[in-house]
Amino acid sequence: MIISRAPVRISFFGGGTDYPEYFLKHGGAVLATAIDKYSYITASQFHSPMFDYSIRIQYRKVESVKSVNDIEHNVFRECLKFCGIDSGIELHTIADLPAFTGLGSSSSFTVSLLHALHAYKGEFVNSHKLAQEAIYVERHLLNDIVGCQDQVTAAFGGFNLVEFRSEEDIQVHRIPLSPTRTTEFEQHLFVVFTGLKRKAADIVVNQLRHVSDNASTLSQMRLMVDEGWNILTGNRTLFDFGQLLDHAWKLKRNLDTSITNDEIDSLYRTGMEAGAWGGKLLGAGGGGFLLFFAPPEKHHHLALSFPHHQIIRLRINAPGSQIIFS
């Protein structure tokens, strides 16, 4: 049996500039970290001649099929075809957090699945190739409306500044933080589930239609990536990082009316009034998790301000996709 796992992520700055529709003309970048919540895949040999089906897949439902083309789940189907596996395999998926919540779980799943399939075939694949393959599967085989940051963070892990020049030319720069600075930063993160789920493509499609109109705003958001790097790697206070997050959120919410709504705006105000220095809605918008950046002494008050919402605790700088059992 092969067991793989790939992390989901929190993106702080630059989201939206990781779409080829933008970065092929202007260059894009994000500042993001992998977190210690994962998508898992198990892959094992299935002795199909003894059964009336040759592939078995388990997720929210179970599929037992004779041909890879009969698989309903499009990601399982296309990844199996991409890796040249057409029979004799059983696959299961498990996730620490739900999908459609702004943490890049769909790409984490794709990366983890590809990694497991390569390992099942006895093939080694490095982080760069894994990210490239996941981008290719999602954007060109599945024709999903996705950017390129989630696959990279899932494959590489860590806390990085990622530059996008083309789908093939993506540069990953580790943020050089000391253990003390990393812990201090991590202690300022406070993440609340809004209770709203949405498919990112439904939100992004309108934004991509207006890339030219939003070019100036996206350019400002790209520059914030460098500013965030400078704050973290310099001697500047983390208060500056929180304020930059607040500024970035105010810019992002103006890209399209579907990014936020009255309920999300109300939750954001609640967090700011409870002592947060800044924050943002994670992912494309419309729902998912709200991130607040607040001094640790304010976290108890923040928790009391969200009595009916789930709060998740997390660690940053998680490792990238791994084979954890074989």
C-alpha cells in the first residue's frame, strides 16, 4: 500500500496574480504557506481478475468500474489516464478539512493523487515536476478555472514567495525566517470558518473577464508580496504585516462583487473590533475561511466573538507532498 499526503495552504498576498491570464503579461507572485492540514491518498493493488470490475475508488461514494473511462470522478479518472494506469488499483481519499473553503484543497488532492500514482508505479517525482503535472491536469485536462499557486504550495510545502512567469517557469523562494520569528508569526494567526462553501471557479470566472480593467489593482496586490517579504525578513514589527493584510483585503474585495457579501463583511468587522490588526477571506472569495492577524493576547477575545463558528488551530511551514507509507 502507498499512502501520500499533500498540504493545503494559506495565501497572504498576491492571490489573483497567479492566473496565466494575468502573469503572462505582467508577471505574478504570491506569499503563501503550507499548513499542517492535508489531503491523503491510499493506493493499493487490486486483484481485479477475481472480480467483475478492475478499479475501485472510494471518496464520498464508492465506484467499482471495469474501465478507467467509466470513472465518474473526473480528477481520479484523468490522473489515472495521465499516469497510464488502466486497471488493478484501489484508491481511497481522506481530507483533514472540507473542500471549497479557500485553502486550495482541490489542488492538494490532485498533487497527492499524482504523487501516490507515481509511487505506485515505482517512479520518483520531484516537487517541481509534481506541481507542473498538477497544473497541467487541472488547467488542460480538466479545463478547470484555477490559478497556479495551490499546486506549487501543495508540492513544495514551506513558507514561500512564489513567482509566476509562465506555467513552466515558476520560481519558489523560501522565506528565511528563524524558528523564533516563525513561532511568533504563527501565534498571530486566527482562522475562523464562515460556514459558507463555494466553488472557486464560480467566483473567479467573473474576475478573469475583467483582468484588464483590474490590472492596476492586481499590480498593487503583486507589490504587496514584496512588501510582505520585507516585513517578515527585516526588523519590522508584525503589526505592519497585519495592516498590510487589511489593505490587501480592501483591494481584493473591489475586484468583483462576488468576492464578499454582507455576512462575510459583518464577520470581518467583528474580528477587527475584537482586536485583529488585519485579515482577509482566504481563497477566491464568497465563503470558506476568514484569516485574522492579531496579537496572541487578543485571541481569547476573538474566540468569544465567534461563539457559533468553528475555529481551527494550525501550524505553518508544513512539508510538501510526501509518501508517508509504502
